[in-house]
Amino acid sequence: MRKYVIMGVQGSGKGTQSQMLAADLDIVHISVGDIFRWNVQNHTKMGAQVRRVMAAGELVGDDLVESVVRDRLTGHDWNFGFIIDGFPRNCRQAEFFVESYDIDGVIALELPDSEVRRRVLNRRLCAGCGINYNLIDSTPGVPGRCDACGGELVAREDDTEEALAVRLRDYHEKTNPVLDLFRRKEYVISVDARPPAEAVQVEIRWRLGLPPYRAPQAQPEESRSA
Ligand code: ADP
Ligand code: ZN
């Protein structure tokens, strides 16, 4: 059983790295931001509660966040473990978490703020299938359209200059102290998030003593549409 937390500023690649790790180790990837975005897109009650807060780049209230995390962790079978992304974001959330779960490792992705702005403001998301693109080095074949499903590429509502400034400020003020707390109590590995995603993944595996990363095999053409 492996239980990891992944932390890092906006655009540092928490989601990408978590998915690569989760797919290969058969652990569950829990993204608190994705859970909230799903609720907003599907017009749930919770979605209505968090929509404005998220769009402004502010943090959702601790009680709601904690109940989402608790529900997700009690409701899901994670026989082989989990990697949680976007939580904890402040010291109160961290205390709740450390009391309830033993963490095997905390992955801290490090990225300078100048690079954060460049990545986040150029990030696009497929409205159809959710794949991430950026207008720097993973541009789609047809501008504005997803290569996989043809869906429209849109910016996240909170990927604006204004909301990003709020998110970055909160990260440095509220989330960095959590890392200090984890550094004292837990096992934190700091990883440079500037290299390409696969190189970052190789480094994470090596630092955590996990089996090395193997790039997924390209699927043969005929089985792709299955
Ligand atoms: P990012 O890390 O790029 O800010 P996320 O997808 O992790 O994006 O989160 C998006 C938004 O969801 C946050 O700006 C915040 O409003 C809300 N959110 C996610 N996780 C938490 C959390 N642990 N505590 C409070 N709010 C959260
Ligand atoms: Zn798509």
C-alpha cells in the first residue's frame, strides 16, 4: 500500500505526474480540484457553492474540502494506495490529514513563479475529453481543436492573470508552511519541475525508490477506436 501527497505551485504538473504514477502503480489519483470542477460542470449543489470562489482563484472552505477528501477516501477502494493532489493546502487541512492517514511520501514539485505564469496562461483544456494542451510545446494539429476527440479547447476559468495572482499568493502564504510541516514530520522529496514531464517522472520514481518509468507503448492503429 502506497500513500503519497503531491504538492507544487499552479502549472507545476501535479495532475500529469500523478496520473503517470497512478496508472503504472495501480493506485488511485485523487485531485480535489478535479472533483470541484466536475461538480461545477455538472451543476450540482456543491458546484454552485464553489463556482465563484474557484473562478476568483480563492480557496474553498476547509470544512467542505475535508468532507470531500474524507468521502472520497472512505468511498473508494484503494487497495494499492493513492496519490492525492491539491490537498492539503493549509496547515489546518494538513493536521486533519496527518491525523487520519499515514503518508509514505510527499512529492514537492518546484517551479519558479515566472515559469508558472508562462505555463498557466498558455494552458488549454479539451472541453470534450479533458486532455491538457499548451500553446508552447504541445500545440494541437488543428488550432483550437483536440487531436483526440475534436472537442473545443478552452482555458480554465481560473487561468487568468487576476485569479492566478490570488492562487500564487495563497500558495506561498498558506501552502508553503504545510511543506515545512511535512519536511519536519514526513518524507518530502523535492523535484525540479522544469524538465519535460517524462524526465520529471523518472526523477520522482528514482527518488521514491520505485520501479523505473516506462513510456506507455503506442497502441496499434486498429485497436485505438475500441
Ligand atoms: P491549482 O493547483 O492549479 O490552483 P486545482 O485544480 O488543484 O488547481 O484547484 C482548483 C481550485 O479548487 C483552487 O483554486 C481552489 O479554489 C479549489 N481547491 C482545490 N483544492 C483545494 C483545497 N485543498 N482547499 C481549498 N480549495 C481547494
Ligand atoms: Zn478531446
